[in-house]
Amino acid sequence: MKLQFNLIWAALCITMIHAQNNTQYWQQKVDYTMEIDMEVNNWQYEGKQEIIYTNNSPDVLDRVFYHLYFNAFQPGSEMDVRSRTIADPDGRVGDRISQLASNEIGYIKPTSLTQDGKKVTYEVAGTVLEVNLAKPINPGESTTLSMKWDAQVPVQIRRSGRNNKEGVALSMTQWYPKLAEYDFQGWHADPYIGREFHSVWGDFNVSIAIDKEYTIGGTGYLQGEPKKKRGKKTWVFDAPNVHDFTWAADPDYIHDTYAGPNGVVLNFYYKNNPEIIENWKNLQPKTAALMEYFNTHIGEYPYKQYSVIQGGDGGMEYAMCTLITGERKFGSLVGVTAHELAHTWFQFLLATNEGKHEWMDEGFTSYISAFAENEVLEENNPNPVSGSYRGYNFLAKSGKEQPATTHADRYASNRSYGITAYSKGAVFMAQLGYVIGKDNLDKTLKQYFKEWAFKHPTPNDFIRVAEKVSGMELDWYLMDFMQTTNTIDYGIKEVTETSTGSTKVSLERVGLMPMPIDLYVQFEDGSQASYYIPLQMTRGEKSNPTPEIKRTVLKDWAWAYPTYEFEIPAGKKVKTLMIDPSKLMADIISENNSFGIE
């Protein structure tokens, strides 16, 4: 009995250790083979799909879910109702879905679905297809799911659709039955309400038959010249190791190619509109320069082609391509291209769950694209993300901020979502440079790409990379800034001259969010000095951000103490003091950050 008990106890201990170890990483894989037959006279198409789904999880799966995104474009859908009930609807959507006629709506209607040749039962629930498998998929097993479906392309409203406002015929994004992601948090079968996506990595082979007058651009590599048959051309694309497939088509596209860095072919598809051609020609070398910037500062683009395509309803990133509206001033055209191209790294290659961690997608992209655009357009802005700081400051003071852990679809307003995802997310990155030093931030970005490209990183994965690079403890930074609405407010409380001629400085922490402090001093003789107060919980110090100014490192400031005092030695008379003149710390009240400055 004793031996049996010991064996059971040992097994239990191993199970407990395994259960508590949440660092083991795995991800699912799905390979798609699809055939599409598009009729442009009525914007309907038939689809055939075979997917090989590999269960790399430790779990037995007895059901799967698909996304049917086009079903959002029907009166009464969740996207429609949410747009008509939210306080500040997206102007591109408004009440337009509710007014669609039957020949204008979008839909994807499965007509058959089998697993390894056996029929399965399924139910369509709005934009989600719920499938009960004929046979469970065990860990390490693969299964083949085959589907046929009928579909109609909706009038262009949001991202996908036909005949957008600039006359592009087809913007085919999220157009096919797309298997939902399953990860350590379970299934991510979110309804399509307004925000973005989370998908399974795999290989795609896609065959598209369409009217012979149309040109197609998008994801993947074209396999030979399109073949003509009965008034149509069939275009075949292979796309290895991606988690989405997008295409656009128009009979009036100009298709240019431009040599990008490291042998990448840059494709540009745009309407034959004399008013935009010059801008689209001039965009091409700028796009190459932008890609070179991202290669240098994050990691090398791993595919052989990238396409910038006129289409969609603004700007949206996809696999190996982006769809952007093209009738813009040149600066705007470069700006939207910079942002969407940057998304190739932040969310596509570093494929975070955009529903749960939208700030890692939009915020990291806003940060790096602002710096890239600043360099490529020679804007010479000392702080390219200063606008993001202003946006965050507004939200933090508004009383309407929600934690960045809020699901992207469940913000109270589109405005609060936008500022949190784009502005606060960018500030998170720039301010991390303030905490650990810009040199360590730059190293962190490269190491993050090296460790997590082609995977699904979480916020904790990113901050752990930053910790390993910097040698600092940073869980407090992630938690306080992105998982709460605590704000930063430090101030200079009092400055007094002592009887011995030294200057006594008293600082205070007014806000709940902790931070290390950079304090700069200007003396009456014109000389300068800086004082660095490390935050105790970081257990480390950054390098001097201004090596031309002598820095004194003071004792750590523990968060629970609301005030901190130190003395500036006698010998020079203090003229002014300022906390963080770089403005990289997102202190929401700047009025108390200086002394002696009117």
C-alpha cells in the first residue's frame, strides 16, 4: 500500500507541476485548399474548401468553430445593431447595414460539411459556424474538413465588399469560412461586431476564377499565368505560413512592381485615375524605404512579395498586403502605407489576439510607423509619438477611460477604443523606453521579433523579453499602465535652501501609477545636472539618457512612500528644476513638474 501511495503521490505531484507551468507554448495548424468561382454580374460566388487541421494542443477537441464574416453585413446582425446603438458609431457603418437590400447584403451559406468524408452536424449562429465533429481530434492528430458554400459579396461598408467609394470592384477580405483559433485560453469564436481578428497559422492554396478582364492582387505567390476558359481567368496562389488570405480585383487596375529590400518584390495595384497616378508612382520608393526601416528596427520581412492595393474603406493590413483608399494627398498616402506596412510585423508576424490585446496591435504599430514616417519623410520631429501622448492625456482626464484589458468590441465608445488601442498603446512602448532606456527598448523589439515571429505572443511574453534584455523587473509596468486606469502624476512639492547652502528638494507621487524619475537641474551659472531616482520595484537602473549632462543616481523610491527628499550639494545656486523634460513619461499633470519656470 505504501508503494502504491508513493506512486500515486508522485504522479499527482508531476500533474500539479505540469498544471502550474504555463510557459509551455503550442499552436494549432490549418492548411487550406480553396477553389472560388466568382460571378461579377451578381457579385455571388461558389466556394470549395478542404482544410487539414492539426491539433497541437494537449486537449481532445470534439467540436470546431468557423468565422462567417460576411454574415455581419445583414440587417439585424450584431454589427448592425451595435453600430446603431453605440454612442459614436463609425461613420463608415452608421445605419447603412440596416438599409441593405437582399441583393446588397453579404452572406456565406455552407451547403455541405464533412470530416474525413463523414457528414457532421452544424449550426450557423450569426457570423459563427458551430460544428459538432463526427470524431474527436486527439492531441497530435490531424483531420480533414471539407466544405462547400455559396456566398454574396456585400456592398462595401466595412473593410470587405464590392464597389467601394473609389470605384474598386472587389475588396475580398475575410471572405471565406475561416477556422477559429484554439489556444491556451480555449476557442476564440468571437462574433464579428466591429473589430479585428485572430487566426490559425498555416499554408494556403487558393484558386480564383473570375471575369477575364479583372486583375487580382493580394496574398501569396501567383502560380504561373492565369488560365483562360469560357470568358474567365483562373488565378492560382500559394501562400506559405500565413494566418489569412486576402485578395482584391478590378478590371481597371494598374499593376506596378518595384524592387524592395533583400529581393522582395513590391506590388502596387491602383485605379487608372489620372488624378492619383503620380502619387502612386512616388509612393513606391517610399514603401521600399519604409520596409527597410522596419527590417532594420524589428526584423527582416520573411516573404518574397508585398502588395499595396487600392481598395477597402481606409487602411487595413492583411497577409503580404494591405488595402488602402488611394485618393489621398501624398503625405496621407505615405502615412497610411507606413502604418499598414508596419502591421506586417505587429499583428501579422507577431500575431497577437487583436480582440484581447488590441493595444499591442495598433499601439506598437503606431509607435514604430511614426518613427519610420518621420525618417522617410524627413520630418525631423524630436518626438514622433507626441500626438499619441496628447490623445492618451485627454482620455486619462476624461473620466471615460477603460482598462486596455477590455475586449476590443466592448468599449463604451469607439473613441475610447481608438485612443486606448492606438494612442495609449504607442505611449506604452515609448514610455517603456523612458523606463528601461531607449537602447534597451530597441534591443527588446528585435529580440521580441526573434523569439515570437510566426507565433501568438501575449502581453506577458513581450514584457518578459523586455525584462531579460534590460535586467529589470517590469511586471508592475505592464499591470499598472495597461491593466488598470491608474495615472501618473509626480510633482515638485517644495524646494528650499538650507543653512549650509545646499538645496533641499521634496517630490511627491500624486497619482497611483509608479515610475522612476529623471530630474534635471539648471544652475544660475548656466551649468546643468541630472538626478535619477530608480523605482525600487524595478530592481535595476537604466543608463544615462543624456550622457553630456552629469548624472547622480539617488537611492530607490519605494512606491508606498508618497514623498521623497534629497539634497543638491552647496556650491551652485539652483535656477530651475524639471521632472522629465523629454516628456516621455506620461504624467497627466505637467504644471507641477517644474520649479522656477514660468
